[in-house]
Amino acid sequence: MANKDISFRVRRGTVHALVGENGAGKSTLMKILYGVQRQDEGTIKVNGQEVNLHSPSDAIKSGIGMVFQHFMLADNLTVLENVVLGAENLHGIGGNARREITRIAQEYGLYVDPDDLVADLGVGDRQRVEILKVLYRGAKILILDEPTAVLVPQEVDELFDNLRELKAEGLTVLFISHKLDEVLSVADDITVIRRGTTVASVDPKTVNARQLAELMVGSELPTPATSESTVTDRVVLRLRDLTLAGESRDLLSDIDLDIHAGEIVGIAGVEGNGQAELVEVIMGMREPTAGLVFLGDTDISDWGVRQIREAGVGYIPEDRHRHGLLLEAPLWENRILGHQTESPNVKGALIDARGAKQDTQRIVREYDVRTPSIFVTAGSLSGGNQQKLIVGREMSHNPKVLIASHPTRGVDVGAQAAIWDLIRAARRDGLGVLLISADLDELIGLSDTIRVILRGKLTGEFDPDSVTSQDLGSAMTGAAADTPQDSPADRPAEQRKEQDR
């Protein structure tokens, strides 16, 4: 049962946080509150009045709006068109709508050009569009699902300032997050859900992150810290003078980067500064305008995606729903995805369904993918279990290099710890990892060295043993010097990590 006897109250004009493991029932509960799903029993009251929410339209009429973790935007439409879609009767589709969108954007600091095409926006700007959609429809209760997953510390501070403005004007926010330090800093009240039922309602002033983690999963808060060095002198991925031209400026400019066997190189940057393009060039989705990409000693600059995958490059995509899974397909078919030409998925020229199913069973067992069956759809799994399926799929082909783009985005502390362990284990076995993450603690904890990307250029190199999240945040926004003293680049590879932190 997804939800059972859940009860909690939300005070008007507050930020009320909801925390729990992936699969604990948070998403089901939010879908019920937004009219996407009907409860079997129980009542929902808004401002003291019982409401029956048969659809999102009913929720919107009751003043409830929701921003989903996986955005629901039409890429081929502009910001304005996405915001007014389905709400044309409010302010039309012309000047009045534009003025209202501009007013809301300015009032709450959600600065997005109404004429921008959504396909051209980064993840952070897409989130702002989703929040604009909710406010445009007059919501007084906002449900925000993992709203800080793509933000750097300075942007998180700005969002929290916006939330405080919202609640000062009498609006109410239901805040769903796996980042417990953020929950403690922004929430007025916290409700903890475990296995489909509420287990605690706590005052954030009386608990810490470890106590919250124990309430959620029955264990201490995990840490990404890596103590031992495994970096070798053997380069497994080399980028030289890599440039990718855009319409008005270079999207990537003169990128030089080496990743060694047994090394995790972290990339820190504000969304939209070239991270996605860097991944696309390495994976063969785009051909560089200039420069070279080497896998070992082999030039793969003009190879296609299939060749690169078969040569030993694993890939954890930024958005698992858009680029990592077929949500309506069963787990065993998703195990084949991206590896259609490789064992155990093929026999001769044909797909080997039996082999793929057997190996999916192994992945489910070894990577703790919690599912009733390999025949359920990927979309039926919680976010953490979807991510563990992807990680298991990529690790199953013994890659030489892993491109990991936000590998723990939107997963709970239990799944996060499991993924960290898997990456650390693969690193010990000689895997080279390019780690792109908006979680600066994750970057600092896992990486052997950290590079900052700003406007398509690698502008700084940092030692994880001494750098802070604030240092990285400043460098990511261009507010800090390019390269600090005692850069890891100045030291031999085998000395880039101290034996004990």
C-alpha cells in the first residue's frame, strides 16, 4: 500500500517540509493532493473546507499548484506559450499575459525571457518556468518537489529568499527534498514519512540532519567522503583544445582535461555553462568544432555514440526520464537500452530476451533495485530505484570511463549512499570518472580533483581536501580567482589525494 493512515496539518503562510526515502509514499501523497490520483479513504481539507480533488483542475481551483521534479514543458514552445497553455482564459495569449508573467517574474525573482524557446533553456531556467506556471494560475498552496536539485548554493539562497517572500504574503509551500540541511534551514515544520505512513512531525529547531535521516531510513546520514587514493598515471580520457561553436559564442572553448584510471574528476558549474555540451561531445552526440577527444591513445573525436559506448564509455544521463529510460517499457527492456549490440543482450544479430532478463535479475539483486518484478515498467519505480537500475546497467559492461551527470539527483539518502559506494568501488577497480554534479558536498567528497566550468571554459582547479562549497560557489559565478594556490595540477598524479583526510 503506497499510503496508509497519513495525517498531517500544514499551517497557512509556512514552509512545510515533507521528507522520506524514495518509495516512502511522498510522490503518491502529492499526486493525491494535486488531483492526479484519488485516495481510497480519508479526507482533504483546504482552509477548513473539505475538497474532492478528481483532477489537477480541481486542485488548481482549490488554490493548489505543483511543480514536479521532472518538468512538464513543451520544448518546442516559448516560455510565454508554456505558461499560458491551458490557462488562456485568464489573461489571453498576448500583451496582457506577457505583462502578468513579467510582473510575477519580477516580484519573485524568477527571471526568464517570455520569448525564449524552452528547448534552449537549462534545467534551472526550466524550473523557473514551472514555478511561473503555478503562480500564474493563482496558486496559494505550492507543492515543490526537489526544487533545489539543480541549483548552486547562491541560487538556493535566492530561492529560499523567494519562499520567505511567498509565505510573508500568506502563501503556503509544501517542500519536498532529500537535502536535509536545506530542509532544516528553510522549513517551519517537518513531516517524516516512512513506508507509506507518517512517523513523525518535528520542529526543525529541535533536530539535526542525522536525526532526520534516522527517522527516514533508520540509519545515520551517509557521507560521500573518500579516504584512499587510487589515482594512477594511466590516462583513460584526454580532451585537447576542445571547442564547440554556438550561434553567438563558443559553447565550449579550448577545453583541456585528463582523467586517469582510478580517478574521479569533478566538474562544478552553474547550469548552462557548458556541462551538457561537454558531455554531448564526449559521448559523440555532437562533433567538436575544433580539438580532439582521446579514449586512451585512440582519437574518438568523430566517432558516433554507438562506437563510443562499445569502446568502453559508460553514461549516466542528467535527466533519467528523458535520456536514460523508456518509462513505459519493462525493466528488462531498459536493461538493453544503449547496449543493444552487446552481450548478454544479443545472440548473433538478434536480441537475446532470455539473456537480458537473466542479467536484469542479477542487476536487481546486486544493485538493490527494489521492484516486485523485472516485468514492471520503469516508470513504476521510485526515482532512487530507477537510478540504481541505470547505474547497474552501465557498470555491467565494465567501462573504462564513466560519464556521470548528476548521478544522485532526486534520490533519497539511502539510494544516494548506495550509488556513492558503487562509484567508489568502480574507482578502486581502475575506472576513470567524469562527475558532474550540482551537489557540491558530493563533488568535494567523491572527487580527486575538481574543475570549474564557466561560460564554456575550465577556469579553475581545486583540491577537494581544502576547498569549501562557498569557494566553489564563488568560482562558479566568476567571483573568485581562476586557480587557487597549490592546485592538484601542480602535483604528481599519485600524490593528488592524501592517504587519510
